[in-house]
Amino acid sequence: MNLFADIRALTVDALTNLAEDGLLPPGLDTKNVSVEPPRDAAHGDMATNAAMVLAKPAKKKPRDIADALAPRLMADPRIASAEVAGPGFLNIRLAPVVWQTVVGAVLAQGTAFGRSDMGAGQTVNVEYVSANPTGPLHVGHTRGAVFGDALASLLEYAGHTVTREYYINDAGAQVDVLARSVYLRYLEAHGEAVDFPDGTYPGDYLVPVGQALKAKVGDVYVGKAEPFWLADVRAFATEAMMDLIRADLARLGVEMDVFFSEKSLYGTGRIEAAIDALRGKGLIYTGTLEPPKGKLPEDWEAREQTLFKSTDYGDDVDRPIMKSDGAWTYFAPDIAYHFDKTERGFDSLINVFGADHGGYVKRMKAAVAALTDNGVPLDIKLTQLVKLMRDGQELKMSKRAGTFVTLADLVEMVGSDVTRFIMLTRKNDAPLDFAVDKALEQSKDNPVYYVQYAHARVMSVLRKAAAQGIDVSDAALGAADLTKLDHAAEHALAGKLAEWPRLVEIAARTHEPHRVAFYLYDLASGLHGLWNRGNEEPSLRFLQEDVATSQAKIGLARAVSVVISAGLGILGVEPAQEMR
RNA sequence: GCACCCAUAGCUCAGCUGGAUAGAGCGCUGCCCUCCGAAGGCAGAGGUCUGAGGUUCGAAUCCUCAUGGGUGCGCCA
């Protein structure tokens, strides 16, 4: 149930009737007619801009249209009043029965209240994290993981069929570096003294990998030249790193559907097939790029390269797909990977990258647009940097200084729920200061606890009521006489609940899960407000003298907890039963 | 030099396919527990939405330019 969509449909019907009666020209385009919550509560429950949007095409004054529209809306039992205001807004007040219906719907549908069929089963591939398999995930990856996962859940909630996917860069030079580093740890496990030259990974996390390699193969690689062991060690090390990464993701409750190996694209003709697809469209050619403007790289010289004509699809320059030694650049397998995604039949693609990959957005979009003739949209969401703060000071991250903070460290410090919620209290493209000390504080300073507290309060009321022998099952509350919810403050809170399905659609459409977090904060605020008004107005307390009234009021509180629960579910956060 | 992202209250940030008098938290001032959890609530003060043009009935929102920050920029993925 989406109340705003319902009232919008009512409005459009009324406009159609006006046209049939000759009061408006026929065939007006109503797609820009909106029904929204007004910014100022004094303006009523909803407002429509219909009169202003249609004034020009109908060649009528906005107020005349609004005057004609108002009585048609008021004929509906759900509408208590419709008044013309301002430049031509129609402010709508809803009948009390509407709010009672909303609460009843939440109690009947549970966390499915707010689900949308907007996605219409469209398949979406969400690729996120995709960190190089060379070490544990760090704080930056954490934001990508949380964002991508919440976005995926949000899209599922809005009716899409979602695949969560991780692209493993296991074919480049950096996994050779990994293999050499593990080899050194392997020698160390055999008692050799080793040191780690530049261009190797000295991290302790490879010590157990070296030992595991020894346990597996004994000493067969000791004293052997690199070509003898490189491929084997690389495979072993990469697998070990992916185990590490999967374990890190599990700490956050992130579970991928697909891990896609870059290496699997090589030697199978799949890169060639993707490039051939572009060549077939006349988009591959041999040429020389202009030198970049401004400061030149020192060793710059003009070279002939195999290029993808990405400028035909909005990129700034054409991009090389093959190195001068004939090997593919990193971009070629990327193209092949996305070609593979489109061939798997996804209706749309989403990539979540760190902001430092912003420079690849245009070429990636160009590649997908070219491969699908603009048929499959690719949205790329960039997550900005995370700064960890403690006591107002930035925790500087430095591997050398030993202050490198990993995902595992962060989750260890503040827990998965707090990590996830805080990371989603900022828009993805805004930098995030993560105050580790504040995140653990149980106060209003901390939005996680504020929302959790609201949920816990409701649970507390339910426990208290149950102890008094009141049936507080959702079925019983839903069957209660909800007309007892007759106070404006209660209607206002129910109105917040009614916004939930609408918010889900907006958040899903814009690919912005942070909106869910802000909505939950707002909803929690509404509950806290009503709760405290009960201090001064006993009739607003949830527990009343008679059972029937109690059940109605508890029903409202329960409905709030259900929606909080649904929202937290999308964010991947467990609702609190009580605060401790 | 070019591209992308960003600029909203003292601070940290929301702001809905353009909508009415721009919101929240922190901080500041003053209130509210014989009462379901005060880990909360209420009220007040605080704004040329970086600047200048443009489109529109209407711009924080869209377009152009400027200023100030961040990120990236041909054989690293």
C-alpha cells in the first residue's frame, strides 16, 4: 500500500473526469502531477501541484483548476478537506480512517509493508567491494561493502531481482607480487632469514599463508627458481586471500552471490570475443593519442596503440586496450567482464567504486553503452573516503606505523550494526568522518542508538502489556478498534508510516540507501516525541485503562517498530529488543 | 591543462523526477520524570543555501561562467 500513490491516482482520475465534463481540455499529460508530503505540517497531510503543472497546457489559471478539482477530491471518503493555497497548491487533509487503515496495513503486512513492485522483477547486477586479493579489507572497502549491500537489499525490497557480485582482480601484476611475498613467508617458515624488498607485501597476515603453503607442499619449492613455483604459489595465495576477504565480509554479514575471476577471462577467448564485438561496430582502431595537456610524464613519447573509440559514447579520449608488448591493458578484461554481465541478461548494472576510481566511470559506461547499443544502463556509484576519528583526532592510516585499520579492526571495535548504520548516515559521494568513540556512545549523538532506542521502547511496552495479560500479537492488535487512534499526534505518526513505501521507491530509484537511514531517524524521532507527550497527556500513553484502547495505541507503536525493523533490515542492522 | 565529485546555521550534515516561511543533530539559553525506559522530550536564538547571470508561474535543486576544496589523468590493476 502506497498512500501517496493512491491519492495521486485519485487526483489523476478527478482530472480525467474534469476533462470529460469539458472543464479541462482532453488528453492532458499528467505525468508531472505529484502528490507529496508538504514541508510544513500546517499545510495538511498532502499537497498536489496539479493545478500549477496543468495551468499552461490547459490555458487556465492555476486557481481555477484547483477550485474545480477540490470538490471532486472531497467526494472521496478518504479526503477530509482540500483547500487551495499559495500559488495554486491544493492542500489535502485526510480523514482519520486513512491513518487507521495505514496502521492496520502495517500490522497485517509486517515488514512487507513498504515493499514495492516498482522493479517489476527486473534483474540488476550490483558489483561492489571487488578489492584486489592481496590482503585484508580496510576501512575504505568497508564503506563500499556496506553501501553496495544495502543498495542491493533496497533494490530487492523494491521488487528487483538482484545479484550481488565481486570481481576478483586475480590476473594482474599485483598477484605476482603477492605470490613472491608469500614465497618469502614460505621460506621463512622453513627457517630461512628473509627480508622484504620494495615491491613486496611485508604484512604479517601472510605469515600463516606461508606456513600453510609449507604444510601443503613441504620443501619442493625451496631453492627453486621463480618460474618453477610462481603459478602454483599465485593460485594458492590468491585463494588464501579470497578466504580472508570472504571472512572479512562475513563479519559484516555481507554475502556475495557471485565471485567473478578476472583470470577466467584469459586463455578462453572471452576477451577477444568482447573486443571483436566492439570491432564489429567499428569501434576498435590503431592510432596515436595526443599527449596529455599540462605537465607531461617524463618518458612520454608518441606510440601507436590499439584503441577503443570510447569518445563515440561520451568519453573524453579514446582508451588503449592493448599494451605495446601486445598484452591486454587492464581495460580489456574489464570490457570483457562487463560484456559477460550483459550476456547474462541483466536489465541493468550497478558498480560501486571507491572515489579514487572516478576517472574510469566514463570509459566503463562507454564500453557498456557500446556493447549493448545503449540497451543496458550502467550506474556507477562512487563512495568517498572514510576518515576514522577518535577524540577529535584523525586516526592516521599507515601500514608502516602499524596504525592501519582493517575492516576486522573496525568491526571488532564497534560491531557490525554500528559500522553499517554509521556508514549509511552519509550520502555515498560525501566524505565520511567516522568517530569511533562517538559510535559507541549511547546517546542522541549517535543515530544508531537513537533508532534502536525507539525500537526497544516499543518492545518494552509490548512486554509490559503482555505482563498485564493483554494480547499483543500483531493479529490481535490489527483487529483492535483503531478508531481509538483519534488524536492529531497519533495521526502525525501514522502519517510518517505512510511515507515509508514512498521513501523506499525514491531511495531505490536514486540508488541512495542513506535515505532509509535518515527516514528511520525521523520515524524514531516521531515515536520519542509521542512517547514523551504521554507524560503530560495521559490519554496519549500506549497503556490505557481499558484493553481495547490499549490495543489500538499499542498497535500504532508496534507498527512503528515493524517499519523500523524493515528499514534496519535493508541496512543490514539487527533491531534491538532492549537497550543495555 | 582536462575530466569527475563537492560547497546549505558556529560545527557535522539532510533536503523528495523544481514547489509554499530552507530542516535535523551537536554546541548555546530556558524548561519537562509521584508518569509505559529522561539513553528521551519541549521551547528559543542562529541562514545573502560560495558568487554572478540564465531557464521557469516557481530554483538550494536545472543550465552557463567564476571562486574555493577533493579525486583522477597513455604500456598500474
